[in-house]
Amino acid sequence: MARSKSRKIIVKGLWKENPVFRQILGICSALAVTNLMINTLIMSISVVFVLAMSNLTVSLLRNVTPPRIRMMVQVLIIASYVIIVDIMLKAYLPDISEALGPYVGLIITNCIIMGRCEGFARSNPPWPSVVDGFACGCGYAVILFLVAFFREFLGFGTVFGMSVLPAQWTRWTIMVMAPGAFFMLAGIIWIVRSFEKKEEEQITGRS
């Protein structure tokens, strides 16, 4: 029973309630740090960690947190984990920390994290809350990687910094600029919604 519930939560986080292309949340970092895949990888790991641990902590404290100050408590919890991530990056990956700039600190304001803490962890036990945080974080990461892959591939001709296109290939400068991120994210959302519409039409036709 517990395994079945965890599976449903994971499917929701990755697909049915994906925070980026379903709920259009957390797109600031999706547009800001996806010009290189290595930056995207670090940001994704950071968000997954903060989201899962924040959900766990909020769930553990849900019965002792006064309702009127719960939002402040949640922000404090999220900020604590973001500070841990920021310190670790500066200590062990200073170059990437500098490249990400203020966007690591802005994880605190990521709507996905506050939304899952308030909408799920506050009213569910610890384990489902951790699974929910991990699944939503991975759903966020998948979209970021898709955007980052095409932006780096078409914009720089590289994947994780390794050249994969010949020197004669004309780089798409727009892909390393902010508009490139908008185009890629819009394209992904359009493709997903198109498949959904076809599936709904097939189901309606069968019924």
C-alpha cells in the first residue's frame, strides 16, 4: 500500500503535476541557468535537496507549528537549507557558485518549494512528504535538462562542455541569450499540451 502511494506521488511530481510545464512554477531559474548543462545539473541537485529536506522538516513540525506563523516557519526552514547549499558550493565548487551567482540564494523564493511545503508537507506524514519533494524536484530537473541540452548544443556546440559539433557549424547565438530559454520552454510546453489534447480526443472518441 505504501509503495503504491509512493508511486502515485512520483508520477504526479514527474508528469501529472509537473511544477514547470503543468503549473508554470519556478521558471525564473529555468530560464536563467540553463545556458550550460553543468550549471543546470548543480542547480537541479540543489533544488531537489532543498525541496525534499524542507518537505521533511515541515512535515515533522506540522503538529507543533502554530498555524498563524506557519509561513514564516516554512521560509525559515527553506532558507536554512539554501544557506547550507550555498556554503557547500562556495567551499567545493567556487567556479560554479560564481557562475550561478544570486540564483542559488533565490531558491528561497522558488514557488515550487513553498508550494509543496504548504500544499503537501503541512498535511502529510514525513515519508510521503520526502517522496513528494524528491519527485517534484526531479520533475523540475528534467525540464531544466531538456532546455539546457538544446541551448548548449545549439548555442555552443557542446554538451557538458565537450565539443560535439564541427567548427563549421554555425552557432545559434540566440540560444545562449534569455529569449532562447523562453523559446525552448514554450516549445516543450506546446509539445506536451499537444500530446495531451490528442489523448483526450482519443478517450472522448472511444467513449
